[in-house]
Amino acid sequence: MATAQLGRDQICRRTPTFHRHHPTTAAKPSTALLFIPPKNNPSKIRTSLTKGKPKLGWAVRMSIVEQSPPKEPTSVNDVERLVGFLYEDLPHLFDDQGIDRTAYDERVDFRDPITKHDTLSGYLFNIATLKLLFRPQFQLHWVKQTGPYEITTRWTMVMTFMLLPWRPELVFTGTSVMGINPKTNKFCSHVDYWDSIKNNDFFSIEGLMDVLKQLQIYKTPELETPKYQILKRTATYEVRKYKPFMVVETDGDKLTGSSGFNAVAGYIFGKNAAEEKIPMTTPVFTQAVDAETSKVSIQIVLPSEKDLSSLPAPNEEAITLRQVDGGIAAVTKFSGEPIENIVREKEKALRSAVIRNGLKPKPGCLLARYNDPGRTWSFIMRNEVLIWLEEFTLE
């Protein structure tokens, strides 16, 4: 477990309950690295918070930016205001506004499994570097107080490594523990924990290997895919929240088979009642509705602007149009040709992993194939196995 070096002269102290809050929780690969120096406009009032989140008023902004440090130690109300401040401030990690640097002490002790900084200037320099090289997208899930001088955030970060020609996507999820200096009411430490590794101490070889393995080449066609949000990434799978999407489908023969593909592909190529050609999307799904895969369907995802009222009727009775409701799915990604026994092993391992982690998988699974096997080298193919979950709480 990483241990933050909290401030100088023991001003910023770790509370005794800290390790109980985060026994195995992971952190993003540089949430703190994502903070960009904001424009110097201390009197600027940020826009209102997302509906339902605590709001940071004028008095709070003034106390952080312009007023002198409080004479009294941090109070419960002060911490609550900082929770609201983070809800407002952290979504600006990657935009032109950036975060408010005046909310941090000049000595900020940052740690994640592969990075550490001890000053605000070093902290901000590396944030800017990360933004330049990785084009990160950051999503804040929640913020809450977890100790007298401690606030914890949960987030997802998706980064595209711009220096490699295949532009690999790196995904990290986790928590950040923010230490508060009780004499200044400012943040004096920031410790990250990644969900994908067990050893979150600096320097973590496991953390470095987690970064390197995500640099693998996958070829994802530049086509529309179903919209999803990554909620959590473990060492072996992602938990995604899918929005509803439309499919054209027909019966298949087996999970990795192609029986029925020509029929559903014919529909989008114009073999429908209106002779309308519909843009191709990715992936092609094959779905097994039960554990024995006794019934399989093959599906092509339809463009997101389409709905049942705007789609032409199929010419064949065996072809149907259906809206998939979406929901929460556990997903594992792999390369190579999706052979039946390999896919079965992937499904079995995924189901065991989610059960072991306390999740409740539904029967059946989906195989997602993103590439044309006749035009793509097998070692760069992108395939995924998805299992829908009964429920999921992001803690």
C-alpha cells in the first residue's frame, strides 16, 4: 500500500483509519498528473455543479483563492466545502480552464504506482506532459470525505498514446486519496490507487507492466460502435455501462460461427423493403442466451441515429430488428482468431472472475468481433467476450 509523505512539520497527517478505507483499492495512473495550470483569474467563479452534487459558493471560492489561511484547524464544514469544490473543479482536468492550483499547497506530495512528485511545480509540469502525450479523458464518478483531513475520489481515465502509430488506448480506474493541510485548508497530498493491480506502492513493477501490456496492437475499424462508459478496469476485465442500441439479427449456428451473417449483412447493404443502404458499424455480435449455447443469434449493430420507426422492414421473415436495452457488462478483450474453444475458455474465465469479485453474471454471453478476418492479421484482431451483469455498484 502506498504511503503518502504528507506535508512538512507533520502539518498534514494521515488518519489511523486510512488503510481501512483502501485495503485493495487502486488508483489512476496519474490523476494528479492530470492537473493543468489554470489561467490566472482568481476572482473567476466556476459554473454551477452537476445536478445533485454539492455546490461551491462564492464564500468557498474566496476562502480558497483570496483569503488568508484560517487561524483555526480545518472543521467538518471546511471539508464538506472541499468535497463540493472537487466536484466542480476536477472535471476541468483536461480542458483549457484546468484545475485551480490555489487549492493546493506549494508542497504537494503526489504518489501513484509509477510516479511521484513533492512540489506543486513538478506536479503541474507532469500533468501538462501527460496531457500532451496521451490526450487523456477523465471522468469523475464520486467524491466523499473518508477521514478528518482526507477526501477520496473515484474516477475513470482513458488515454490515447499519441507517439505510437497504432495509437493504443490505455484505461485506468481507481481512487485518489487527497490529504488536507488543517492549517491552510488546502490539499497537501494526493495518493492514487489503481483497480488493476495489487501493489500500489511506488515504484511498482506490477504497475509498470500494467501500462506496458496495454500498448499491445489492436486494430479497431474507424466505424461507429455501441456507446459505453468504462466504470472499472481490473487486471482481467472491464465493467462497462452500455447505452441502448439497435441490432438486425437472425439465427446462428455456434458462438464463433458465421451462419446467418450474409443475411444480416444483406439487410444493411440494401436488401430491405426500401432498398436502403445503411452504414456499416462494428462489432458483429454472436449471442448465446444460455450456458449451453443451445440457441445462438448473429447481430449487426445499426447506426445510433436509427430507431424502429426509421428502419426499413426486412425482406426475409428470419431477420428481425430489435433494440438491446443496454446495461452493465463485464468484458474481456483478446487478440487472435476467435476459435470456439478459445472463446469458451475466455467466457469461463470471465464468469469465474466476476463471481469471485462478488458480481452476479447473467446466463449466456456475447462474442464481439471487430475485424474482417480476410483482411486483418490475426495477431492484431480485436475480439471481446461480454457477460451481462445483474447489478453493479461503483464503490
